[in-house]
Amino acid sequence: MQKSTLLSLTLILQIVSVHLFLPKTVPAGPMNNVINDEPTLNFPNSIAFRATIESSVSITSVVLEYGTNELTCGSVVAKAFPHFTPDTIVNVEWNWEMRQSGSLPPGATIWWRWRYLDESGNEHVSEQKTLTWLDSKHNWQTITSGYINLHWYSGNQAFAQELLNAAETGLARLKNDAGLQPDKLIHFYIYANTDDMKESHPLRTILDRRHGFLRT
């Protein structure tokens, strides 16, 4: 691949598995029965969280708790309140609209869980699950070395290895010059051109269209 093409690639850095910033562990409550708990990704615009919750007594309150494993100044737990009719079996759904909240970077890890109350006053919390916020449009491949996971879809293995070597050189320089080194995995997501990158960030696409930068 030509050097000019290499220079046009965009690296998106995402640090994952940062346990210091994960939500605090939720104390175990009464046994819960949450089924069909599988979200639907409409990348890069939204995520539809859906589940069926069953109980021996009527369910009176349901809250979806969710967030990301990004580096922040503290733990952040967002909450959504889906509409439903109290019953012993309820189907709940809530859509996370990225155009309203601000889109996440490709490769971000999203976690979620359901918290609900029954009419007896018992609180239940479902198992916490995670997903990766990433498009399925591209055939992503992965190459790994040490703390680095490099994901790409355009170019051959030699091309990916060249970028991986550059990333390793950068980490070594940080360690030698500043004494800094990672303690968690670092993920690089390589987009082949700016148009593909814009498609992964809906808010940037809207901004470019307003200013006439997006080609049609």
C-alpha cells in the first residue's frame, strides 16, 4: 500500500477494561428472570435495548442502567425508564439515540443491566452484560502484540504489521522518555479513509453537511 494511503488512515484509540472506572458491584437481590435480553445495534445512530421480565408477582418499576468503560473522572451510571404496564410478565424497550446524546467512538465497550421492583417491594437486578459499539459493515480483522490490539479491514497483513510496529515504537518511546506504560489493553481501529470515518460518527457527518464539507 502506498505511503500516501498510509498517511490518510485514521487511528481511533480506545482503552478498555479499566476496572477503576467500572460501576460499583450491585449487591445480589432476589432471583430475577430476565429473558430475551439482547440489544439491537443500528450503528452509528442508535441501540435498542429490549427484554422480557417475568415475576411471580406484578412488576411495578423497571429501570435500565447503562454506561461505557471509558476513562472518566469517576463512575457514571446512566438510567432510562421504559414505559410498560405493570404485570407479572412485561416487555420493555428503550432506544439510545446517539444523535441526541453524542456518539461513542468505534470500539467502545457498553455495559447494561435491568433493575426492577415488584409489588412486594423486592428489588431485582439482572446480570450485567456488555457489547462492543462497532459497525458490521466492514470485515474487521485483528492483530495483537503485548498491550496492543490493532483492528483493520483494508490492506493486507503486512500493512497491519507495519502499523502495529509503529504503535509499539510509540509505546516504547513513551516508556523511555516519560516512564509511562499501559496496564490495560489498547485498541486501535483503522479506517481506510475519511469518508468511512465520518460514517461512523453521525454528529460529525451532520456538522460537515451544514458547512458543505461532505461530498455527495
